[in-house]
Amino acid sequence: MKNKIIRLTIALFWIGSITGLAFMWLWFYMVSSNTGDWFGPMPNLETLENPKTNLSSELYTADGVIIGKYYRENRTNISYEKISPNLINALIATEDIRFEKHSGIDLQGSFAILWYLFKGDKRGSSTISQQLSKNLFKTRGEKYEGGLSKSNNKLKLVINKTKEWITAVQIERSYTKKEIITMYLNTVDFGSNAFGIATAAQTFYSIPQDSLSINQAAVLVGLLKAPTYYSPIYNPDNALARRNTVLEQLEKYSFISAAQQSSLSSQPLNLKYEVENHNKGSATYFRSYITRYLLRWCADRNIDLYEDGIKIYTTIDSKIQTHAESAVAEHMAYLQSKFFTYWKNKTPWRDEEMKEIPNFIERVAKTTERWKMYKDIYDGDTVKVWAAMNRKLPMRIFSWKGEIDTMLSPMDSIRYYKHFLHAGMLSMDPHSGYIKAWVGGIDHKHFKYDHVKQGTRQPGSTFKPFVYTAALDLGYSPCYELPDLPVTFETGVDNETWTPQNSDGVYSGEMFTIRKAMANSINSITANLVKKVGPQAVVSYAQRMGITTPLEPVPALCLGVFDVSLYDMVGAYSTFVNQGVWTEPLFITRIEDKNGNVLQEFVPKRREALSEETAYLMVHMLKGATEEKGGTALGLNKYGLLWNGAEIGGKTGTTQNYSDGWFVGITTQLATGVWVGGDDRSIHFRSMNDGQGARMAMPIWAIFMNSVYNDPKTGIVKERFPMPANPLSVEINCKKVKSDSIMQRSNTGNANPTNKKQVIQDF
């Protein structure tokens, strides 16, 4: 009897085992083949071997610094060799201690999970490979659902778990253990829009992931169980407890000692949390501009900027960019304080007679998004709209001492922000065309408008070099003399005339070489010269040197009355340094795909705009601002920039009512332009003393160049401008030239010898 029971037990065991195995085989077959569409599809073999993950596209400086990302999921891939060992140890100890031994499924834990799932007890026993299948292929998403998945939640969990088992085994067959753990750490969600360990390390600790300490690695691995519940930002107590659990696991499996575990558990989280966004970091305005460019570029090539992980290599130099941003911040903080004091208890929006512009703020208010929103909310009832616009709200506002939390009405906010002065700055290598620094404003979070390329303003006297370029190229010498006397033009309208005035309203009657006249920025002599060469010639030269905004061939052109961009102006001045060859300012060198294949290399447009001699003569003319008596850039002396062998050329510019202050300066290695002014032309200083380009813009240039020269890492050094290869055809030392002589050059290299002949006759 006893033997029969034993035989029966054995038989039942084998029958049960075979039946169970058959059921399991059938179950796995049905799930994998999606029998009757009950279970939903599985990732196919091609998908498993070529998984697609959403990768952040990355923006690099010329010296290899990441300054921006484009993503829906902020993710950057890294190789196994660069993963912190502390992180790998913490991950294996906590999530999958038998990772190196199993083939995708940890049988010891996985069979038990079925029972817990049916009981409703949410326990985790997934291997890293199973978790990877869930992260990488979204096996629990609607895409992979079948009829049974939608009918019963508990059954859905079992089906999902089965799919993850099958996929995990296939993953293990397709990849090595190192590849699996690398893919997992590159795809897992750490919360705070940080996908992958590289982004998580930067987000929570602002360090490269290979620098993670044991404690930092433990915090990040602890997040994986539930990124929100264990968030060190939103639930720090939970995060601390979970970190200590990870440390206990590390000690349990001998990755650390008991003494280490005890010591580390007593330490605080010590976060350095910062979520990446385009309002923070370096070159924010440049990143904003280049985004619009990249979206167009990607659209033409069927590339998704936010998912395809392309790498964009820019011309920006991170060190020079930092110096540029610091220079703008330093001077603008000082200038803004001065401006607030200047207009204390008064409004700065003034007309040409310095009278307050009535209803100025009200007109501005009607252009804001908030006005439009209230207008929609209140169905166009302007009484209610104005009431809402004057109702105080909690706001965080910009100040040069840091953001301020306060209560302001939208109208008060507009009034406050309209008191601010703004700035733009661009610096480029005049030879290669590479833009080295781009500062589009004072704070990208609060002021989005870019004053480098998006904005255009009157350049004032910084436009005068185009007049002098035309004259030199048509036969005049830097030593040619003209009197400082009124010059009158007929406007062609009802016998009206126009006589430009000097900035101080005085005509000295003295004779000036045109070099000294440009250095002193004497309007009457510039007007005299434009009368000789003709406004159309000036337009032609300006356009040849890269000015793209509309210019009219009228006499007032000589005083810079037509709007230009800082981007165009810096490119134009670079022509002088680059031996007469205009080079379009360039901001991208190449774009690569996620595998490092070059998609496009970028080369700047170039054209020969001037002869080499004319270009050098204009460099000599621009140096006059720092060398001639009364030169408008002699203020650079106090910064020590004009000593120790440094040759600098430049031109200041100030517009009507002191609305715009400009300075464009050239050295052998950099051409740099600065603009400063109000958001509206009606917002400005009241006098030349404070509102001139030499006071508003030139100090930024000086602070910048000083810091660049003093930083050997920039590679920018003090040098003299080289002479042309061929001897000059004119004498540029005006002391050797008789005051009544008329200097003229040969036709070699001149752009328009016919016009030159006419100019000589005009003498």
C-alpha cells in the first residue's frame, strides 16, 4: 500500500510537472505569438537589435563644452567605461545581485512574483534586463496591449511580466552584460526630466556621472524604485531613508564595509540641484537664436531635433563667452544704477523735446500677452480688463542684485521693466568668421529679445567708416584735409535743405585730416565727404561689406540714421582686419548624427569687398580713435589697453536723443561690437555726457578685452596690425604731408576707377 502511494505521488508529480511545463510552454508561446490578438504584440527581432531611444541633441562650444540640449526626454548616452563603479555596485546590490549569473530571468524571485501579483502585493523582482525591456520598448504601453490585457488588470500584470521575461531573454542573447547595464543606465528615468545617469548626475549634483561618490550613487539608485516618492527634492526624508537602504545593500554584499555604511548613512543628501533650461547657463541668447535655425535645418532633412541625438558644434569659445557675459553684467549693473538715479521719481519715456510721452505705458500694455488673455477672459470688456491689469499679483522680478519676490500689478510691472537699459554684444574672429561670443541681452529669463541679430537700431557714427571706406577706395588719402564748416544739402522737397550739425553744435572752422575727423567723429567733415563721393557709393560699400538691412542713398545716411544689426556691423568691420575680404559671421562648424557621422560641415560665405590696401588704410583710420588728439576711444587708456604693444581700432556711435550707444572695436584677433540702449528709442539719458557711446557701450568692450587679454587660456594676445604685402601707394604719416597737398593713389585695386576720376575732378 505504501509503495502504491509513493508510486502514485511520483506519477502525480511527473504529470503535474509535465502539465505545468506544457502549460508554461503553451502560455509563453501564446503570449509571444499573440494568439488571437489576446496578448498584444511583442517587440520584433529588428527592434531588439536596433532599439531606438529618444536622445537629447547637444550643442557644443568650439572647445568642447556642452552649452545646451534639445529634448523631450533629457537624455545623454555614455559608454560603459565612463560609468562610475560606485553606481554599478549600488545598482547591482539593490536591483539585481545575481545579474552576472542569470540569462535575463532570476528564477528564484520571478516565480514568487506571480503569487504576489494575484494577491495585489506590488513587489519587485525584475532583473535589470527585464527593467530594460520595459524602459526601452515600453512593453506596458498601449502599443503592446491585447484583448486580455484590457479586460483584467491582474491578468494584464501577468501578461506584461511574461513579455518582459521573453524580451529580457532575447536581450541577453543579443547583448553582453556590459551593454545591457549601459543601455539600462542610459534609459532609466530618474525624475526631474532626467533620463539616463549622465543627465541625472548633472541635474541632482551638477557633476559628471563618473565623479559620483558612493553616497551620491546610492541616492540616484534609490530613485529608481519610485522617482517621485523618493525624490530628494520633493520628498527628502523618503530619499534619505531609501539611500540608507541602498547603503545597507552595499554593505550586505560586501561592496562597502560596515564602518563605511555607518559613516555614510549619517551624512546629509548634499544636493546641488539644477534642472536644465534655456534661461540658464552660458550663451542663452545665442542658444535661443540657433534653435530657430536648427529647427529649419532639421525640418529640411527629416530629422527630429528633440529625439535624434544630433551633435551641433558651434564656433562659440566658452572662455571668451564667459568674459563677454561678465563684461556686460558688470557695466550694465553700474549703468542701470546710474539710470535709476538719473530718472528718480520721473519717467524716462520722452519725446524729442524731452517731454513725457502721454499714455505710453497704456499703449505698451495693449501689446502684451496678459492684456490679450484678460481680453479673452472678459469678452472684450475693457473696464474689467483694465481693472485686472491694475490688480496686484505675486511676481518674481529681475534686478541686478538678484530676483525679487514681490506684489505688483501687471501695469506696475510694465512700468518697472521699461526703466531698464539693454545691451547686445558680438565678438568674432575676423579671419575665419567664427563667432566667439554672443550676448543678446541682460537676462534671458526676463528679457527674451535678442539685440545681436533679431534687433536693429540706428548705428549713429559707427556707420561713418563706410563713408570713409568709399572715399579711400575712390582715391582719397587719410591725410586729405577738409574744413570743419557747415555743409548743406538740398533735399529735393519744396526747396528744403539739410545741414547736419556737430554733436556739440559748434563748427571750429579748422582744417582736419579725414583720419582725425573720423577719430573725432566730426559730422560736418563726414557730410562734406559724402557730398563728394555720393550717397549711393556709401550704400554700395556698406552692402558689399555685409549690411543687409535697407539703406537709402540720401545724405543723412552718413550719420547712421538707418537701422542695422550688431551682427552685420561686426561682420562689416571684420573686413578691414581681414585684408578686405568680407566673411559672413559663422556660428556652426559641423553637425553630426548620434553615431558621430558628419551630416554637414559649414563654411562661411566670403567675398572680396575691398583691396588689401584700402582695408589696411581703414584699419589705420580706425586706430585714429585711440591715437589722434580728441579721439573718441582715448578713454580706453584708463583700462590700460593702449599700452604694451596693443594696437586697437574702433568707432563710437551715438544716435539722436542719445537713444543708442555703440562701440565697435578691432584688434588683430577679434572684431567686437557693443550696443546699449532702452527697450524703446524714447527711453534714454538726457545729455551727451551720459548718453554717448563712449560712456554706454565702450566700457563693456574695454572690460571684455582686458579680461580676455589677461586670460592666457583664450589665446588672445596684444599685437600690432600687420602691414600689407605690397608697399602702400600713399603716405599715411600726415606730418610728412604738406597741408595743401592732394594725395591720390594709383588705380591698382581700386573698386571703381571711373568714379575715382570724377572724385579727383571734384577736388
